[in-house]
Amino acid sequence: MAGHSKWANIQHRKGRQDAKRGQVFTRLIKEITVAAKMGGGDLAMNPRLRLAVDKGLAANMPKDNIQRAIERGTGTLEGVDYVETRYEGYGIGGAAVMVDCLTDNKTRTVADVRHAFSKYGGNMGTDGCVAFQFKHCGYLIFAPGTNEDALMEAALEAGAEDVVTNDDGSIEVITPPYEFVGIRDTLEAAGFKAEMGEVSMKPQGETELLGDDAIKMQKLIDALESLDDVQDVYTTAVMDEE
């Protein structure tokens, strides 16, 4: 058993993500473009691109938009040249924060990220200062009440790395990052539909924040996520939503 108020935090986070749908297409187009640039335009040979396209389809992105992003990445169409960059630091209460960006101007991006950290009570750190506190993996969250034994058997047979039951009864299935889509689809075919799932940098520990500290930390995360060059923000912070 593991986790603190895991289900409530996941539902809250999902709601916040749904409220930011206006930013989703732009970020997905960047990810598809960079994935195609790095690994080519063949989905069968490029697992990162396959995952990015799957995200685009799940978000109801038009297939024409996806194809144009792939063509920009492979050079068939002219487009902006994005580079990947990651910034690390600390939020309220020493919570680890990791910010993944895709940008065409690193000078602008680092200034924006540093400003958000300093304005909202955080501190930027050096490369690698918190990365070890996260694991690159896929994870699927199943609602409390899901048949744990049956899900565990199906998940491990499908190739999952681990199955974790949280204190609140929710169940997490951990997958290798680029096998996420196949395992998710296999579990859905077996009758197990996740409430939420993604490939992410999963925190390996938690920093619980309450009251004003939780509010301050959420403001920092919101400020970072609102930046145009930011793709994802990861944190060990667990905020009390009461």
C-alpha cells in the first residue's frame, strides 16, 4: 500500500488539465515535430512519435494537423526549429520541481522559468539537482473498487513493470515509457479502463503541503505551466485541496 490522498489529487489534477485544453494542441504539435525530427516520421520505427501522435488523437487533434507536424519535423515542410531543454529547482517546502521545455530561444525560456520560480517562492537549481527523484515511465490509474488481483494478473502479463495499490484503494499500473500505449490498449481489451494515464516523470517520493503552502505551490506550478515554451511540469509536491 502506498500514497496519500492519491485519488483526490489525481482527480484534481485531471480537472486542472482539462481546463487548460487551449494550450494542449500547441504543445502536442511541438512534441510531434521534435519526435519526428529526432527519430523520423515512421510511427512503427519511432516509439516517441507514436506516443505523441496517440496523445494528439486522444485530444481530438485533426489528423491533418498531426501530419503537418510530422512533415515539419522530417523537413518535408518548413517550420520552427525547436530544441529540448530541462530546468530543475525547488518549490515551497523544498518540493522538487522539474520543467521540460521545447523552445526556439533558450535565452528567453530560461529567463521566463527563472522569473516564475523567483516570483512564486521557488528556486532554480543546477542540472541534475532533482532529476534523480523522478522516474521516466508510463502509469495508469484505476478507480477504487477495481478488482486488484485480476488487474495485477492482466497488467503483468501485458508487460507492466509494477502494480501499486494506494491507501485510498486506487491502483496504479507502472509501464515502460514507450510500451505504455500497447499495455493500455491490452488492459482496455481485457475490460480495465483507466481513469487517467500518461507517460511522465513520476515522482519517487512525496512532499505533502497543506494550507497556505499548498496554495503557494499551486501558484508556482500554474505560473510555470502558463509559459509558452513549457511542455510539462513535474513535482514531488502533493497539495491538500481542502
